[in-house]
Amino acid sequence: MSLPVSSSDDWLSLIHELELLSAGKELDLLLRKALALLEKAGEMQEAEEMLRTISAGTAAVTGADFFRLLVRHLADVMRVNSAFITECTDKTMTRVRTLAFLEDNDFLDNMEYDLEGTACEGVIAGSICYYSARVHEMFPKEEGVESYLGVPVHNTTGEILGHLAIIDIKPMPPVLEPHRLAILQIFAARAGAELDRLRTLAALQRAKDDLEVRVVERTAELSQANRALRQEITERQRMEAERERLIDELDAFAHTVAHDLKNPLTGILAYGELLQTDWATETDRQRAAAGILKNGQKMSAIIKELLTLAEMRQVEEVAWQPLDMDRIVREAQQRLEHAIEAGQARIVRPAAWPAALGYAPWVEEVWANYLSNGLKYGGRPPRLELGGTAQPDGMVRFWVRDNGQGLAAEEQARRFRPFTRLNQVQVTGHGLGLSIVQRIVSRLGGQVGVESEPGQGSVFYFTLPAAGR
């Protein structure tokens, strides 16, 4: 059903029929038409009043406010107890959710409900449903409802989005008044347009949000790819620099090894030639044998250092254990027994050592190098004082103090420098030893250093983590 159109044609027809009264028309029939037309004119006026009232109340609002004002004005002009509007919540169109629900002039909280067994079920199916009375008897779920009028809410393509309905606790007219249905349909169409607009806006917002998420994700992917690329470039640069450093180090290392092995090997060859001569005395033979033994021990120590260096390169992790430092120092000292006796050196050890963590074979090599260095460059005769001191930072500092000539600041800076090209740093008698010391202690989480002044002797030290750290 639709809203009646203007009644001007009906009035013209009535006037024409009054003019033809003499042609045999019945006057009482014409009067009844006039009365019906007058009644229709009254309905039109009432409908126009209703439309103006609802339109004026909802024209300036949108969204949730529009739906609330719509049902409020609809309930007022229709003089009913309640009015509400819904939207479908699933594709099967078996459930709806209220967008606004006015009852007894108060808004109820929006709710979602099943359509089955309700007066609304036929409306969502596409019908105009009008029950003038006894709704609660026909639909037991509609407790307290006497009358009901509902129309579907469509979008512009005819799809049903929900429905608009009025209900009352008293009966409605037995026959549905066309102008009231028309008003409900008009505002159902208005509600459908608004609901369609909101859904379109929501879809646009979802698309916008999805696009923003994808932009963020893509930006993150690009940033991650850029970081990975930068890391790869940095890693390649680091590897290239490491390769160049290793090449430089290998060149210097080869020269250093050759330098350190050359002297003892030369001594062994010289003593060997002496033993082959016919004129060598028994004293010469004994001296040659002692020299061969001494230089052989030097070469053995150098080879041991090379093996230690190779082990450090191969082993990625070592197990740190509490160190028996007194035993480690005695074993290192025993390795140098011949040099200690030959140089009439005096070595002073403390009564007790601070507890520290490390890897005993490597730490022994550190002590052996420091002691050997002190025996070579200490005073005459050498006097070496050993000790250890716990530090506030959780480390233990171990040291060897000699009575040598001391070192200038420039010489101190060179002592622990890694193997470098010969045109950068002149190779000295310290050779492999102190460079290996620096590598060992660094692997064990400590540091090495030297403190010295010319004429005041030197203190070579290294640090290790304290056992209770």
C-alpha cells in the first residue's frame, strides 16, 4: 500500500457529476462520494502534519541520533506505546539488532534477538505485517503486546536491511489506515538510506583501516628488509675488513714465528757443528749439549705457544672453572726452570691467591709468558714479584713486577698490539708471547696491561673474573 495522492482530480470529478445531476445521477450517491472525499482530505491533512512533525525532528541529525529521534517522533505522532528500528545481523536473516527502541517514552538498551516466533519474522521476510489486536496470543514471545505494525527497511537496491515497527499495549484500528502505513513506509525508506549510508561509511572505514594496516605492514616489511640489507652490507664490510686484517696478521705472524724460531735454531745448528769438529774438547761438547738443550726448550715453548694459539681459534667456547692459581704458577715456573737457574733469578710468590675463574691451560700460558718476559728483560739478576688483588668491579688483577729498566709510554703501547705489518711496528724480542697473552685473557673476559716508568721496572698484569662474581 502507498500514501494517497492529491485529491484535486476527485473534486473535479465530483463537480462535473453535480452538473450532470439532471442526467439521472443519484444525489445520495454523490453526497456519499463528497463525504468520502472530505474524509480523505482530512486524512491527507493529518498525514501532512505527521510528516512535517517527523521530518522537522529528524532532518538535521544522522547516525544513532537519527534513529533515536525517528522512533521518538514516530511513537508520538502515531500515538503508540513503543516504536523501534532494527538491522539484520546475519546473512540468514534470522537475527536482528535494535538500533533504537522507545518504550513508554524511554529508550531501552539496544539488544539482539532471534526472529523465530515473533511478529517481526514476517516483516524481515519481506511482508508488511499488521496485527490490530491479540498479538501476545498469536506470538507468545510478544508478552504484553496487543497490536503491531511493521514494514521492511530496504537499501537502494531493494535488499532488506532490517525493519521499522510500532507496537502498542492497546488495540489499533481493525483496518490499517493507508496514510499511517504510508508514513511508516516513507520513514522506513529514509531509515534504509541512512542505514545504507552508515554501512557504506563503515565499509569505507574498514577499507581505510585495512589499507592503513597494509601500509604499516608493508612499511615494516620494507624497513625490516632495509635493516637486513644494511646488516648484510655491514657484515660484508666487517668480513672484508676481517679478511684484510687476517691477511695482515698472517704476514706479520709468519715473520714473527720465523724470527722467534730463528735464534734458537741457529744456536742448535752452531752447537751441532761444534760437536762435529775433531778439535772439540769435552768441555766444548758439554757446553754444546747444554746449548742445544736450552735452545730446544725455547723452540718447544714457541711451538707450545703456536698450539695454544691454534686451539684458541678452533674452540668457540671454553668452560670456566675456579683456578688453583698456586699450582698453575708452579707449573709455569717449572717450564722455565733452566732459564731461572741460568739467570740466578729470584721469584717471590704470595702466601695465598684471590679466587678467580678461567681455563687453567690457557692461564698457565699467560704466566709462562709473563715470567719468561721478566727473566729476559728484568734486572741482573732478575727479581720477579708475583701477586693478585681483588678489584671492586668483580675482577681479580694478577701481576708480575720486575726490576728491569722499565718502558717508556710509547713502548708500553706496543707490547700487546696484535700482529701487524713489519713496516708499522718493528718486531722485538717479545715476539709471539704477549700477543698470545692478550688474546687468551680477552677470551676469558679480562684485560691485559703494563705499568712502567724508565728506570723503575715494569708491572705486567692481567685480570680475570672473580670466582664469587
